[in-house]
Amino acid sequence: MNKEQKVLKYMCENSLLFYARYIYKENHNRKFIQSSHFEKIAEFLERVHRLEITRAIINIPPRYGKTELIIKIFTSWCMAKNHGSKFIHLSYSDSLALDNSSQTKEYIQSDAYQSLWKMTLKKDAQAKGKWFNEFGGGMYATASGGAITGFGAGGTDENIFEGAILIDDPLKPDDAFSETKRGAVNNRYNNTIRSRTNNRNVPIIIVMQRLHEDDLSGFLLDGGSGEDWVHLCMPALDENNNPLWEDKHNFAELENIRQADSYTFAGQYMQIPSPDEGGEWKRDWFEVVNKKTLPTNLKWMMFIDGAYTKDTSNDPTGIQIGVEHEGMYYIYSSIDKYMELPELIKFIPLHIASIGLEINMIHVEPKASGKSIVQLLRQNTRLNVREIKTPFVSMSKIERARSASPFIEGGRVKLVNGNWVKSFLEQIAMFPNAKHDEHVDITAYGIEKSFLNKARGSSIL
């Protein structure tokens, strides 16, 4: 190796971004486009390599170079610095994981790489999904839901970097609205993936666009694994509307994406899996009014969306008080509570008394604990209670919300000012991406009772 090669080798090994520019240009015959977001990612990954970060989440828009830099280039750079590094690479698609693994291997086998770091891949272990070099380093690649057997990431020394688990897009965008599929990915992390490290300091890096409040990023950042995660969040626009990567998307282009599909833009581009202005229902559709403006002697209704338990991983019970008056539906309060059923039955009359309103009728959704709520309230209180038995009960949540939307957008639903309003608006703005949706459901039932049933010529039975 001549002097020039030694300098080049030194520069590559001591700067991930320098190495990225070198290996990319030599293999693709074009420059690696420089951008400030790549500088931030490279600095972040170098901290991972120094074991300053062992649990890392990077959220970034799609096709912003994440897989190239974080999977292919970072893996080959780490193996240049320590030939024995062992990696596990996972993605939602087996074919994507295998393609990334194959292209990482191509970097290592390239003349540009071999001229600086001699490394021979074993002939009996050169499959796309699993390959090794003569130093014991290598990669195991599969789908995030696939089997991971007989291979661990990293080495046995907790004080040096010897590999990592790299998870790139663990959830398919089309599966984001499936609670079952989201749960399967999240549970697999806890039950299988995290155990495939060879020591407690082997880093795990998750890189993805946000798809749902409870996707793997949200699940882990919310404490789902009990680990402390360092989060690098890179929205397409900063707080001053400056683009993250103007060579990819300028402001006008990003605004067009937002206008075309606010859900996609909020989650996948801004890394906030709900539009700020609302999804199915928008915040500014709701007018907040002062209680002093309300007429007296109104016949208030209560709507209850019951939950099974007080377990905070499940939906809480939603309780709303509202009334229809002169073509408007006024919501006096809409709260949620995590309570066991006996506690809830005691709470409801106390809640009514504390508000000081006369409740003409309590309408209960007959799902989850709803039937039991009706029975117990009838047995233990003198309140008027009935099950909801209308077409809305058999509809999906989104169908109910969309049926109610014209009345809200038309300014016919008003919120009575109170400390409940902020959390109410936050939840409805995130629907259908939010973990919980009880406020959406009970508001839809209130609108059905106030407007839709009158149009049908019926009432809630």
C-alpha cells in the first residue's frame, strides 16, 4: 500500500461521511450528494460506533438516502474498521433486506474497498441472506417477521463495537392501520429481536418513516421495551419551513404533497403521524364557546364508550355530555377514564353531580363493557340509561366519523370551554392514527342522535 492509499485509508476510517463519498463514487461512478442531513446522520452513527449510543431511532422521510448511508455504507465502514463485526439486518420485506445485504456485500467485494481493506468472503457462506468473511464478520438479513436462528449481532466484548442490529422500515406502509400487524412487529422486537445481541452494549438501530402513533418507533419511544432510546428525528420541513434536503424536495413540492395527502405528509414526511390541522376531522371545524352563552333548562345527554379494564395499554372509557339546541350540538365535556367497572359505576353519578347539569338520558355503546354498564347503572342509580341501537353501532369507526363530518365542518358542533378541550382536540386531530379514539366515537354518536336520527325519523333506542 503506497503513501496515498495509506492516507486515504486513514481518512476513510476516521470519517464515515468521507468514506461514504469515496466508496459511493468508486462504485457508482457519480458523486455522493452532500447534504446537512447526511452530516447529522453520519455524526449520529459515529456516536453509535463509539458506543455512546446503543439504542438508536432515526426517523426520516422516504427516499432520503437512509438505507444507502445507514445500512449499506455504515455496515461496510464498520467492517473496514473491525473485520470481525457481525450484523443482523431486518426490514418489512424479505426481498428488501436481501437486496440491501447483497449491495453491502458488493461494496466490500469492490476493487475500491479491497485496495484498502483486504477481506475475503467465505465461498460456503455467500448467500444474499447470510454471508461471512474469514475474520468471522458478516451479515444475516431477513424480514422483520422472519426467523433469526443461529446468529447473533456483535461480539462478546462490551467495550468495543463489533456489530449491530439494523432495522430498516420494519412495518409496511399498507399495514400501518392494522393493529394486529403493528402489534406483531412490536411484540417481535421484545420477544425475539432484542435477544439476538451477543452482549448488552451491542447497538440496535431503527430507521424508518413514521406511519402510525403506535408503530415500532412510537412503541419504543413510549417505553414499550423498557429501554432508553436516543432519537434523531428529521422532518422534511423544520419549524421555519426550511426543507431538510432541498435537492430532493423544495418547499413548494412538499406543500403539494401535503395538500394531496395530509396523512402521508404528517407521518412519513414530518414524522408526526397525524396532521396538525386534523385528519378526518380538523381542529378549526370546532368552535369553542363560553358557558355563559348557553341557554338554561337544556335537556343534556351523556354518551359512554365503555372499556374492558383500567389497563392503560387499552382504550379508556369515554364519557361525553352534550345537547342539541336550535340546530347545534353543544359538547359540555368529553373526558376519558381508566377505571374498572365497579369504580366507573360509582364515578358516573358523582361526575354528573360535580358538573351540576341535569342529564335527561345516558346512551351507552353496547360493545366492550357497555351492556354491563347499562345493567349496573339501572341497578345502582336512578339515572335513565339505554343502549344505543342504531345503524352507527354496526359501522366502522371511520364510517361513523365520516358520516358525522359534514355537521362538524358546517360549524354545527361547538365545544363549551373547559380544561378538557385541549386533549379532546389533540385526539380527534390524530384520528385514525391515534392509539385511542373514544372521543371520536362518542362525538359521532352525539351527532347521530342530534341530527341523523331526526333525518331518519327515529331515535336512539
